[in-house]
Amino acid sequence: MAGGTWVAQNKERAGVYINFKSKQKPIGSIGERGITSLPLNLSWGPAKQIVSLDAGTDTTKLFGYALTDPQMLLIREAMKRAKTILIYRLNAGTPATATVAPLTATAKYGGSRGNDITISVATNVDDNSKFDVKTFVSGVEIDLQTVATVQELQANDWVTFSGTGTPVATAGAPLTGGADGTVTAQDYADYQAAIEVEDFNTIGLTVTDTTIKDVFVSFVKRQREDEGKKIQLVLENYPTADYEGIISVKNGVVLADGTTLTAAQAVAWVAGAEAGAEVNQSLTFDAYDGAVDVTPKYTNSQIIEALKDGEFLFTAYNGRALVEQDINTFTSFTVDKNKEFRKNQVIRVLDGLANDYQRIFTDYYIGKVPNNDDGRNSFKAECINLVNQYQNIGAVQNFDPQTDIEVLPGQDVDAVLVNEWIQPVNAIEKVYMSITVE
């Protein structure tokens, strides 16, 4: 199923091609959401694959640490707002090992977390022909097996065992040699190939490397324009993207426990919050969960300049860190595409409609309904029903099904042309008052 935008009716693949543009005026002045994806360099867990993590899921077995541990900071911040996180571990790492001949224990995953594992072997108190083999992680026993030979041992959530013969007692053999490894450009390319086939709303790119940012901006543009996949990318300090699909976080926050997050680390929360926001919701002046301050702070003139540049930033207010404006990096306004497109709530509405139209057309119309008056009227009724749902929850307004949509035959016998006029609703952000005192 293809999608994206169109200039002329010359597409080869079956699909939905949608152009959104503003009604011409002076330049001057519903599907489920909540899924974000994070490509991360981690110290434990399955590598080179998408792992779906829902709120409340125990991260210890999957990624080696409890969600409250410092190593889970980025995942924890994203989980504050996201319903689901699609995590991709970029680095395979090197597994830690320990040998107490003839037994060898190897960490289940590569990474430095494996160095926190210890194996002990002791004669069983009830049967001295058998041995108790225990696995400890950071001093906590997580597995006990009683065996007569090494080959009877079964892998657990932390280690695999190899070797043959009778175990040899040891008070404790720590695994060593575990290393996280270095993430390469190819690892990010592998992530893009893996995530491209998944359904999600945002990607949180928590790196500062400009080259990697460039690659991801191009990736998201291709997904939106050529593949019809309406996603947004959140990264730090990249306002030059100048694109509604890219959100650039300018500064970080200070959490209540004193932890200071850089802009790159705050990307995780923003990605989760943008994914979790509904089509009728804006994050403007929304508080960063658990934050009490921002870093760095900016003056009024600096904030105004940052907003003009399309930067998403936090400001301190009454012991909280607030989103100044829920905007993306788009600033090159034109008659056909004006400043409304810089608001992420507007983009959520437009992206939601695009995704919903594509889903309905794919599931119920493509290859199933004839391209005649009856078929087109049926599809038009579906479109009207969908927009009415958006209007009922306050995501769009002033939609008139009699005048604001038309479904016409396309140039080819298997094509349909849809013209639609919609007005997305945006949250109130400015109040201008004139008060006369008598």
C-alpha cells in the first residue's frame, strides 16, 4: 500500500495520495495514538530487533534494570506519556563469561550489565552427589538449579551454561569481559529498516551527532512524503530541518530528584508526550512530568527568537517546567502552506485523517468497490463520517459535508480524486484583552 503526496495524477501504485494545504489567505500574520520508538545504546537486552514495551512492563528481564534505575532514564522519561515504546537496541555488545572448569557461564546478552552476574557452585546439603548452581545479579539470587552434571543445567534469563562433567565448587565466579561496544552509522540504518514496517507515531532520537540527525530527517521526510506514513521525529537542536515532521528540542529540564536532563535526554519525554497527545490536544504550557526547573533558561527575547526559528523549548514557571509552545520546525510559510502547519496539534489532526483515510481505503475499498457513482458516494460517506468524528471531539470545526468535500473520478478508470476543506482546531494560546475602567 503506497501513499504520500501528489503533483500530477501519474502514480503507478494503488494507494491514497493526499495534499494538505491552507486556504489561501495572507501569510502575515481517529486512530489510536501513543506509540513512540527509541533507538538506544543499552547495556543489556535483545539487540537489533524491535521490543514492544507497554506501561507497567517489568524492564528487568528485558533490559537488565528496573525502570527506576538510572540506566533506564530515557525509557522511563518516554514512558511518562507514551502508551507503548518500541525500543531498538542498537548495539549487540560482547557477552561476559566465567569459567569454573568444566562449567562455563555466558551472559545471555552482550553488554556491561553481564559483568554484574556471578555464579556460585556448592555441594547440595541433602545429596552430596549433587550441586547447587546459583546465579546472582548484583548480589541478588535469581536462579537456583540442583544438578549432578554440568550438562543438566538449563539456561535462565541471565546466563547460558556449557561444558560437560561434574561441577566444581566455588564460592563465587564473577562474569567478566562484558562490553557495550560502539554504535555505528550502520546500526542506525538497521534500525530504520526495522522500524519502517511498524506502526507508531513518533521517533525519539536522543543523540547529538549532526550526521545521524541528517540521516533521520531524510528518513522521516521519505516516510511522510513517499510512503504515506505520517510520523514525526523528535531530536535536539535541529531547527534547520524546517519541516512539520521534525520537532527540535532546544533545552532540558531539572527533575525533582535533582537529575539534570540535557535537551537530547529530554527528547525521550517529548517523543512520548507527542505520541500520547490526542488529535484534540495541545502540549502548549503542558508541564513536564516530575520536572521542577529548566536548563538552560532563556530571556524573553531569546524565547521569542527560538519560537520564530521553530524550536520546542521549556520555560520555568512556579516550580514547573512548561512547554512554551507545541510547535515543530516548519517556518518557510507560503500561501499554500501557512503558519498553521507549525502547530503540532494541527499536524496531529492532518496526520490522523491521512492515516485513517488510508486505513479505511485499504481495508474496505481498494480492489473491492467499483469506481462508479455508487462506489464513490460510499467512500464519500465514509470520509464524512470520519471528519464528523473529528469534529465531535473538537479536533476540527465548521465542516459542512454538503460543500466541504467532493469525491470525483480520477484521470484513470481506477482512480478517485478527493477534494476536501477542513479547519483544524488549535488550543487557545493568546488572550488579548481591552479593559475600560470607568
